[in-house]
Amino acid sequence: MLQLATQHSDDVTTIWCKGRIVFGDDLHRLRVATLSQNTPEVILDLSSVNLIDAAGLGALVDVHKRFQCADKKLELRDPTRFVSHAVGITRLDRVFHILRTRQMVGSRTMVASIGQGRSTSS
């Protein structure tokens, strides 16, 4: 099962995904939820996705291509280890813009300011 939560701001929509991005009705809901956004940028937060299959990867590629044609931006944020591995072995890490905002360092979580070379503890 895939749960989705959406937050809108002026220029960015964030969609939090929790569960499995796999073939079926949930995948269709994710595709519709993503493609229906009117903001120029959509971030898919994948930090709570525990499984993605070939259909899920294919759907993300399809959405990415549609966004490119519409001159919109799709970013994947904080994919889990499993999702990162699936994206990496398929070389889709060369296709998607992936934001990594949280890193585990020992028992502390570090929140990195992407592109600014700074990090702060939380």
C-alpha cells in the first residue's frame, strides 16, 4: 500500500510517499497526484518508501519525461537505501535529480544544505 501526503507552496509541491511504489492502483494514484500539480517544481519525498519495482521506476521515468516536456522540474528527495540501490543499478541516478537532505552520522542526524556546503545538527 502507498500513502501520499501533499504540501503546496508558491513554486514547489512536495509529495511524501510512504509504503510501496509498485505495479497497481497505488502507482496510478502516484502518477495522477504528481502530474496534476500546477507548480513548476515537484519534490517526491521517498524517505519512507520501502519497496519499488520495475513498474514504479518506469512510472517515475514517465513522469520525469512529461515534466521535462512541460518545462517543469521533478526531484527525488531522500530515497531509502533500497530505492537508492534500485535507482543506482538501473543507472537512473543519471536521469533524476536526487536531493539527499539527511545523512546518518553515528547516532546523530545531520541536515545538509544542498549546494551550499554547510550542514547543521538536529
